[in-house]
Amino acid sequence: MDGGRVHKRGRLVIEDLKVVSLLQGQPGAVLERIVQSGVRREFAKGECVIDAAKAPTAVYLLLHGQVRVQLLGQGQREITYQLLNAGEMFGELACIDNGPRTADVTAETDVVVAQIPAAEFCNLLLKHAEFAMVILRRVVSLSRWLSERVFEYHAYNLMGRICAELLRLSRAAKGADFSVTDADMASRVGTDRSMVNKLVRKIIRLEPGALHRVPRSPHFRVVDASRLTALLARCELG
């Protein structure tokens, strides 16, 4: 079994699944099977949802809250892989290939998930082509995202990787304000908190008007993405 406490279980209903973007437009038979086979679980902030050291047993649909997908280095340094919000799925890759989990998942806030047994998830893929195609598109999207991250690590210096991450967060927020602490950014780009703070201030100085940060807070807004992109180009490694 993955993380969580047994007494935080409950029954799923169709209404719970409306927030999950991957299930929108899916036939009723798919939703009914998820409700019948799955369980509603709650995790408090800081609780482990998935322990990478344990064998995969389920796929998760995030119904409420936010989770952090992270890896631990040999020295126990945390490396943030993704922050996922309500409506997203996680844990499916290990259930598809029956391989080991590759990352821990921790509740960043109080969260509610729909937990689907791995065997039932695979049965849905085999029996419902529409559902299988949605999951296939998701896997392709994840592959593209990973390729982008690998490219950035090889192509840009540290300031460039911060610029790239800020642009990515802005796109996800659809141009609105977003929050990322220095510690979180450090774990995303592979450095420490003090270096992030120093380089963010340098970015604002080099490209005034491109990036706004609320003083003494984690709140950002990319004001002019084209200027931040131009700075990113100047951060390419020679």
C-alpha cells in the first residue's frame, strides 16, 4: 500500500471526478468503473501519499489540494520534480509497466485523492480506447516536458534555468501571479536558496520590467515574457 492512513478513506461518487481534466468527455462506463473500484482518501499537509520505496499498488487522481513530486539525492537532498494541483493524475507510469516508483509524493497542502487499484486502471486501458488514448497523450506530454528539462540543464547556465522555470510557471498560471519560494526554486533548478535569491535580483536588474516580485514574498508575475526569453537566450552555455 502507498502512503496515507486507513481511517481517512471514503466512498467515491461521480461528482468527485468532475475536477479531473483527463476524465472530461469520457464515457459513463469509465467513470462508473472508477467510482466502483476506487476509494476516496484524505491526506494532511506533509503526509506521504506515495513512498517510492514501496511497490506500486494504485493510480491517483488529485481531487483537492496540491502535492509535491520529489526525488531524494544520495545525501538526502530534496529535488522537486513537479508540483501538481487538483485535477491532475499521478502514479500511473509504474502501474503501466509494473516497474518501481521513481519519486516520492507528499501532500503540500491537505489533499483529497481518488485512489484506483493498478489492476483496475490497466483494465480500463485495455477495455476503453478513448481512455487509453487520453493516457497515451498524457505520457507523450510528460515525455516532451522531460526532454525540455534535460535540454535546459545542458543548454543554459543557472540563471538561464531560473528564467526557464519562471517562464514555465507563468505559462501554467496563464500569465497571472504565481508563487514559488526560493527554496522551491532551488530544488527545481539544482542550487541553493541564497543563490536563487541573488540571481532573481540580478534578473530583475538586467531586464527591468520583465519580472515583478512582491518584496519579501514568494509571489511573482512575468510582466514581459519576451524580455525574459531574450535574457534566457543570453544564458546559453558556450
